[in-house]
Amino acid sequence: MSDNTPFVSVLVTVYNRELYLRETLQSILASSYQDFEVIVVDDRSADHSVEIGKEIEANDDRVRLIVNDQNLGDYGNRMKAASLARGDFLKYVDSDDLIYPHALEVMVRSMERYPDAAVGLAHSMAEDDSPYPWRLTAEQAYRKHFLGRGCMSCGPTGAIIRRSVFETIGGFRPEWGVLSDSDLWFRIAAVHPIVLLPPGLVWWRRHPGQEFSKDGAAIDYLQRGFELDMLHLNDSACPLSENDRDQALRIRQHRMARHVLSLALKQRRLGLANQLYKASGLSVGKLIAAFKSQS
């Protein structure tokens, strides 16, 4: 670490992750890029997560452990961690994920290459348009996400955020739950350039204890995700032209209508289909158009 303030604050928020926390922290400490601090914030775990954090903190002065006085919830805890950061950049690493040794190096160098960019997001698919990293203007980012193959769907582990922008824009809005990260990317990308980073920088672990593994999570994601997309496409800050925004709204509504029809006609889950239909505010005409497109 440098003699002064670290350039990157790596933020690890923890709640009952004793099975994975040690491996997560070891992956960070093994990074080729070294100008960072690690802030571990435990949200009142009932397992041995705190003991693991204390052990690693005692053996590496880059690591600082904080235990909350009360449980703040997932994104409330992420905000707490950000408030403790000293670096120019915030780099979340979820306490059940891993980052590869080159990840921080690639992320930091990419953001240095584009100093006007506010966030770097790891892409989930390889593309052949041009070599990574890509700088996308607000309009380009929204077009790619809503009219192309997407670019703003990665979780916090796949992102690096300029702290000054995070603080100015207000950080995460926890009321969006597991979609609070997507909400932040949309809000940032509406007014700042973003950097699209290459895939293969992090490893997202899958296990039964995650939110999206719970019963009903898929429907919640569909419903809330649709609401979030509608919010940002209809927001006055949306950088798309009127024609592009109208097209994006039609595409998103058509996809939701197909999901409703699939639940009702293929899966025979009429109650859930009706719930999704009512929550989405779709017209009967949208459902009919979606039905015809499947015929």
C-alpha cells in the first residue's frame, strides 16, 4: 500500500458467510494491484464470520474489520461500508465471491484511461465490436442496454465506482432491494460516461443462501426489474432520443407480456401470471400482440 491514502477501497459486506469469507479475502489480498485498503463490515452475523475477519485483520494491516451495532440489511450495509472508505475508487467484493489476481489492475487502469467515466462494469459476454475497455456515453450506454445486448446488469463485485460520483449521486437506494445496484448504474449512466470492462475479472459464486435462490425470487426479479426499467426509461434524465425511448419501452413491455403469457399458458401458474399482469400495468392489447408473435 502507498504511504498515504489508498487509491482503492475494497468493500466486503458480510452476513453469515463463514463458508466463503476467508477465500474471498484471500483472493483480494492476492491481487497484482496493491494500492488498496480492505474494509470488512459485518452486519451482525450469527456464525463465525467475525472471528474469520478478526484473524485476517490481525495478519494483514490492509484489512480493517467493523462490526455493526445493528443489522442494516444488504444495501444499508453497503452504504455503511462506503461511508468508511478513503480511496478514490470503491470496489465492492461480495463476501461469497472471488476476484482474480488481475481484476483490480484491469479495473483501475481502465478507469485511469477514461478519467471522465464514473463507473466501470464488467461485461457478461464477449463481443467483437472492439477491444475492451470501452467508453460509452450516456446515450450509448442506454442504447446498448435497452436496445442492444445489455451492459448494465452486473452485480457490485463486477463494478468499480468513482467515489466522488457515488457520493454526489447518493449511492444505493436500498428500497430497490437486490436491484439497488442496477438502479445505481442507471442513475450514474444517465449523466456520466461509463466504462465497459472485459468479462473474466471476477467469479460469482452460486449457492442456496443467495436471495435469487429463494422461492419466488424469479417472479420478484421480473416484476421489480420491469418496474425499474420503466422508471428509468420514463425519467426526464433518460438520455435516449424520444424515438429510441419509445422503442425501448415497446421492447420491454413486449418481453414482460411474453413472460405473463408463459406463466399462464405454458406453466399453468395462473395466479402468478395475474399478479405479474396487474403489477406491470400492461394493456390487453400488449398481451394480444405478444400472443400473436408467439403463434
